[in-house]
Amino acid sequence: MYAIIQTGNVQFRVEEGDVLRIPRVQSAAGEKLTFDKVLLIGEGGETRIGAPYVGGANVTAEVLGEVLGKKVEIFKMRRRATHRLFRGHRQHYTEVRIDKINAQGN
């Protein structure tokens, strides 16, 4: 069974046991999260599509901790002028493990 969930304006295809990085959520490690915005549930040959969300369905996950993404480097240089500007940024993510997909509802 798999599901497509939405969190932080990003959609993820998840299955039970998956570990994924979602946009930062204020939760401590070990806490449980429930994603109510389930867009689609697929089970074998049967697929339920929400309009916009599947009613009564949810996905539970356990927070593993916060991680930093890959560094994005910004380099600006102006030719013939001793001007170089180097900046960097690392996005914050919350790492979660999908525990259960609950497909109850209409």
C-alpha cells in the first residue's frame, strides 16, 4: 500500500517503513506526526483519489530528528573589479519514518 501526502506545499509518495525528509516541522525526536492531507491511496490494483483529499485517511509517522540539507553555494563575481561575494545556505528538514497508512473513510 502506498499513499501520496502533502506537507508544507510539497507532495511525497510514501509507503510504510519509508524514511523521508520533509520541510521543517516543530517536533521533538520520538514524537508522532499525523498527516491528514492524503491525496491518493493505492493498494494493489485499486486506487482511491481524493477531491482534493481522501476522506478519513491519514498517515502516521515518527520524528527521527532534524537534519540539514545539502549546501547551496551562491557566488557572485564582477569582472575586472576585485569583487567576489560568496554565500551559502543549508535548508532545515525534519526526518520522519512512516509507521502506518490508515485508509479508512469513503
